[in-house]
Amino acid sequence: MNENAIQTRNLTKYYGKTRGIEQIDLTVPRGDFFGFIGPNGAGKSTTIRTLLGLIRPTGGEAKIFGLDIINDRERILSHVGYLPSETSFYPGMRVRDVLKLSAELRGRSFRRSKQPLPRSSHGIATQPRRSDNRCEATLSPWEHDCSETARLLCERLQLDPARKVDELSLGNKKKVSIVCALQHDPDLLILDEPTSGLDPLMQREFFEILRERSAGGTTIFLSSHILSEIQHNCAHAAMIRDGRIIASGSVEDLSRTGARRVSIRGQMDYGALSSVKNLRILSDGADFLYRGDVQALLAVMANGTIRDVSINEPDLEEIFLHYYTD
């Protein structure tokens, strides 16, 4: 049994002479809630589209549940839920028609079941979980009806399935994409900037749904430039810059850079300190990231006129900036 949901080795994509991604090495274990962090243009979407076989890699290799992304693309896609950063739909279709089409494209049915599906404590219809070897190289189609799960997802996301997609706001179109990605109970969810367009209440509900899926064994690969989404939800993460992975590991370990967030109220010679990042001079003091000797910091402070000081662990956003400015 392959223990990794996603495994890449030296995965590379060039658009002519233009860099997309270079030598990407990623390992995402089964059942992980994995964050993929980077600003716009860093290579997140290129990595995802390459993994899904939407674009062909220039070099390297990648496997999903042990299946090759080129040779086994159709078998992979039937067990993946993909939420792109931007979506478009056929004009004139109603939401329920889009959901039905999405289900049938994955070999699932979309009709009312005679027996209602069992529901979780949060109301989501759940399909019976298959054995742990459900994504072996011998994958076979797993038929089930998606309509009840889709209906309950629409209720939770406050999405009217009778509406025409042409009439929907950006946020409601995003909800349609979310239901399309989740309704067939995929083994792997690949989400590219999933919360853009959602209001804060819907974002909270969306992540509650993801946590339920994660608890049920679904592997989640979340691409985002919003650091709080990664910090609050993911167990592991990788940071990408200019098409290359610059750091990866548990979210907890990524935060252990040795840097501290220092806030000073008063005056001191900041130029006398080394290992200072993101210095922000204020009218009554300064804030900065410090990754140096604590005794050296205290010595410089002792020569100044300090009224107050606080030294704290930085949050993931500051750690991200720390990696990007090194």
C-alpha cells in the first residue's frame, strides 16, 4: 500500500523559456491536511495543474496514491476533488445541472437515493468509507449517488441549486465549485486559493466542512497565500518561491526558526544589532524580527532608554516573510 497521497521528485515545468516550477520535491502522506504557501506567481497553480495532468511536466515525475500523473490520469481524477482558483461554467445552466454534470463526469450518479445516506453530527451525508487500500494502483470505479451529499452541502453553504449560474455572484460561483469538488467524497482534495470570494461566515463554514472530511480520512492539499488559513488548519506545509520549494515540514517546525517578534517602546541603537528583519520604526519605538544572540539584544537595550519591551513567538505570516527575505 502506498502511504503517500502525493509524491513528486524534481518536478519541473517550463513554458518555453519561462520558468513555471523547478525541481519540486513534495511528499504529502495519506490523510494529511497539507498547506502549500506562496504569493501569486510563485508556482502554486502550475504545480497543481501539473499534478492533475492538466499540463504536461517538462521534467521529473509525480505520483498520486502511487499512480503516475501522466499514464494514470483518468483513474487519478476519478478519486480527486479539485477546486481551481478561478472557475467558469457553461452559460444557461442551473446549479443543480452543473452538479449533476460534475458527478457524472466522475462516473458517479446524481439521482435521489431510495435510502437516505447516513449523516454526520454536522448534517453532511457520508458515504461508507472504503478500506485503506482504496487507492491502490488497481483502482476501480466506485459508484454512488451524489445528490444527497450535494443537497446538504448546498444547505450549509446557503446555495440555491435552482439558480442559474450566470446570475450568481463571485462568492456563490465559488460555492458551486466547492460542492462539485466535495460531493463525490474524494480521497484527495486539491484546493487552489479556495476562499477567494467567500464572506467570513462562509469561510468559517467551509473550513468546518474540510475539518470534518479530514477527520474522516480525506487527504487535503490546500494552496493559499493567506497564512492564517494554513496556520489554523494544516498539520504540514511547504513554502514555494520563484518556482522552488524553500522550506517544508510541520507547521510547528516551520515556526521554529529561532526568530522572535520584539516590540520596543523607547529609544535604542537599532543599527548596533545584527540579525534584524522587518524593522518597523514607530513614533515611540520599533517592532522587528530578531534572530540573534539574546544577550547581545539585552546589551544594546541596556544602553538605550527603554520604557517597555515584549518578546514573543512570531506568527506564521512573519515566519513566511522571514523565509522570503533570507
